[in-house]
Amino acid sequence: MDLKIAVLIDGDNIPSAYIKEMMEEIAKYGNPTIKRIYGDWTKPNLSKWKNILLENAITPIQQYGYTSGKNATDSAMIIDAMDILYSEKVNGFCLVSSDSDFTRLATRLREAGMQVFGIGEKKTPNPFIVACDKFIYIEILKNQTEVNESGSAESKSSVKHNVDKITPAVIKLISSSISDLADDDGWAFLGDVGSLIQKKQPNFDSRNYGFQKLTPLIKSFNKFEIDLRESPKGRFKLIYVKIAEKHQISKVKKQKK
């Protein structure tokens, strides 16, 4: 069944430049049946949203700031989210914001059985990130657009420099997830590995490290073995992965020398 998603955007907290890419990303996970953006549309800084909203069929919700220093937009978005939850018209939410104020909302929606996606900038506080099933950084979408639009190797290289560094913690996360799912021979189905990694770390995404998919990211380490197997249905290859034995890793290192 296709996931029906309510997309709620914090207009005060998210740049408008990559809304098209955000909507394309959301469409990968389900059908965005409700699309709303919240803000005080009397303010000049939100005027640039106008054409973008029309092009993407997003409904603007007007919310005046009643008191200085208080974010009425957050409250309106939270109230609407609960109304949508009880309407039972969707089975998933996408909260687009970099604001930690939505942490409790994400937690509450998941408690109700909703699948919750988050989209925001890398400055997003960790409590909101881990409250979501999956969290996607806007910077990934920016990098993706720049690569797609650029034909020059130089521009692609500059985008590559903007990605996160692969740390020992990343390798440990992948290794431990493989170990958790491995059979007696050490092999684990890569699809299950990816799902487990996502549960452990909602903001994990191969694109954070400059790779479109998990398979090429894992291949880049020379610490894992990849095995392609025939699917029972015969249409697709099934990818299995295991932690390479120490002598195999050493052999690879020697070959590189």
C-alpha cells in the first residue's frame, strides 16, 4: 500500500530554494496527499515562496505572530498535525523544519503508529532528528542538484568536498549492523542492513558521504565483502554483505601498495 503522507513545512525555518527537490525526495517514500506551509505571509521575507507554492500545489497557512519572541507558526503546525492525525486520512508525516520544537510532535506521531520523516538543515538539533524514523538533510538535496546541473568535473569535485567525512564511527555502525543480522557464515542481506542502520541512526544517508547508494559506500571501505545472488523471482540480483576477514583486508592493502 502506498504511504499517504502529510507534508507540513515550517516556512519561517526552511529556505525556499530547494522546495522542488524536497517534494521529489518525499515522493520516493509515498504520496504527499496533504501539503501545507506555515508562516506569517504578511512579512516580506516570505514573498519569495509565492510562485514556488503554486508550482508545487502547497497550501499556505497564514499565522500571525501574536507576541514578540513567541513562535505562533510552530503552534499552528502542531495543532494541524494532531487534527490530521485524528482524521485518519494519512499514515505518515513529513515535518520540514530545523527546529527542535517539533521533537515532541514527531515522538507523538510515531507513538500513534505514524511513519515520520524529517527534512531540515544540518544544524538541526539531534533530539528532533532521532525522534523521526528517517531524517534527510537539505544539504544533500543541494549537492544532488548541483551535480545534476553541472557537467564539469571541477564543479562535481567542489560538491564532493562539501560532504561529511567518513569516520570510524560510521564504519562501526555499518559493521555492527551487519554482525547483528549475519547468518552462520557471516552474510547479511544488504536491504535489511540498510533498514537496521536507519533505525539506529535516522539521519544516516549514503548521500551524506558522497555516494548515491549504500552499496558503493560499503565497497569504498575495502573492509567488507559483497556477494550478488539470484533472486528467487529471477528479476533482480540480491546483494549480501559480510565483514571481510583480516587476511583479506591485508591482501587488499598489499595490492594497493
